Amino acid sequence: MENKRTCLYDKHVALGALMQPFAGYDMPIQYSSIIDEHNAVRAACGVFDVSHMGEAVVTGNDAGRYVNHIFTNDVDKIGAGQVLYGMMLYPDGGTVDDLLVYKMAEDKYFLVINAANTDKDLAWMRSNAGGFSVDIEDASPRYGQIAVQGPCAEAVMEEVLGITCGELVFYTFKTVVAAGGEEIIVSRTGYTGEDGFEIYAGEDLIRAYWDMLVGSGRCKPCGLGCRDTLRFEVGLPLYGNELSAEVSPVMAGLGIFCKLDKAEFIGKDAIVEQKTNGVSRKVVGIELAGHAVPRHGYAVLSGGVEVGVVTTGYQSISTGKSVCMALVDVAYVKLGTPLDVRIRKKTFPGTVVKKRFYEKHYKK
């Protein structure tokens, strides 16, 4: 089956981007180089095409109660204009997906879901809507999305796009009426560990904004390659790596996003049991001695015995260290524990460290 294309596909090709399949789309992996783009986001500003992400709009009298039923975080604790991160879970505590929930109003929520999971997530949401007075719309065809990320993002948003956003703090959003009368969503969110914004708008406006940003010379076009290196360095999970149907939020170290003081949510009983009695494996950080690069799927060993698997690994661009996140047996999760990683046919010594290899820089 032919891959889909975002509304910016021709822009990427014109810029000479390396295009590869991702989540059913042809997506840009890099333009100049992953290192250049990564450093641009850490030092100044980069723009990403994330139009492949899925969006769903939940409306109705029971919208809040329904979202709280399928979502681990608690939307009753926030007001309109705020965003929450959390998960949808299976009854056994495994992860359906991690997502963002935007509270538009008490009876309207905007959900942003992972591209590879869009169809699965929507089917899951609809199959669990019985007994709730809600409408669930797949809004993905209505929206393109770009992410403007980096310490200069606010200045670029205001001076290049003319969007005032200084009043937004991290994980808040507003709707803006753009030139021509289109209503768009602008949020102070992102997946890089830097300050930044995400814009949801119709395809024509997204194309116009992309041209303005890239044409300004103040915002480097960035591909999915550095999107992964950036999120990894600050300990942010990727579904399919650090979270999955087999890996719960507790195992991933994300139990804080499961609000057990809520009356109920799908998977709550399993999370309570895991928090009470523990889990068999957890996601940890590992720093290797030397410059050997651990990769997804490589074995983690203790005394020659396999005790885990690498979920994501790189030589960190920002720190120069060879590091990885890995799902390991719970007996080996304590900071300072020595562990080895098998890279091809050799083993390399490492040590368990915090998963955040580089400090985040958000506007609180």
C-alpha cells in the first residue's frame, strides 16, 4: 500500500530532505544532517512537520466524564486552555497510547494521538464510549501541524508569524483567528525538551506558515531523525519503545500520570496492583564507557546473563556520551548498578543512570 503524504511533502522534497516511510507516511528524516538540526533546536529554533499526528475531538454532555474514563490523567483538575499528558490503557495496564488532551471547554476536548496508532486509538475510543453521551470525531483530515522548537521559538512565533504567545506557559494553549478568519490552535508544548509551540491549522495555512518560517532564515527545517535524538536525551518516551501494550506507565516510570484519586479509568485496578506489589521490569537509563553506540533491541546483560533490552540508544549529541534507555529486570534498576550492553558480538560495560541525560528547558 502506498504511503500517505502530509500537506508539506512537496516542501520537503524541494528542500532536498531524505524521505523515508514512518507511521504510514513518507516523512523527512533529515535535511542537512541530524546533528545540525539537533543543535539548531538546542541553540536557536527549528521547525518540524508533524502533520502525520492524529487528532480527535470529543464533544457532548458527558465529554469530561468520558475522557476521564479512557485517560489516566484527570481533566477535572484543569480548566479550559490547559493541556494534560497521559495514557490510554488496556484493562491489564498495558498502554494503548500516550497522548495529549486539550481542554477546550467542559463539553469539548481535543486529543492528539500518535500517528502510527490513530486508527487503533479511534477504534478503542469508540468501543469504550457506551453509556456516554459523546461524539468522537476523527479530526485528523482537518488539521496540519507544525512544531516550532528552541530557545528562540517565542521570538520567531511573534516576529515571523505575528502570533503573540508570550502569555502562554508550558502546557497551555489558545485559539487564534488567523488572517483570513481561520481559527487555529497554538499550544506551548513540544517533544524536544526545549521551549516551543505547536500549531494546528488547515493545510493551506500550515503551508504558508512553513514557508514564512523557513524563508525567514531564523528557523531551521528539522526532520524526524533529530526529533528522536532530542526527545530521547530528555527522557521522553516513544510509543513502541518505552511504552507499549506490554509496557505499562508504571514500568516506564510514568506512574505519576496515572491519577489514582480519580473514581475510575480503564486499567486503574492494574495500575493500583502494580504500584502496590511492584512490577517485574522497569525502564532505566544506562551510560556506557567509551563510544560504542547501543541501539533499539540490543541485549542488556549482568554477569553474562540477559536481564533486559535496549529501547532507545544513541551517542548523545548534546553531551557526547553513549547512552540508552532499556527495559530491565527490576533487580537491576538501582542507580549505579553495573550492566553490560551487547553490541553486535561484543559486550560493553555501563552503569544505570537517570533517564534524563540532558536537562529540559521549558517556560513554566
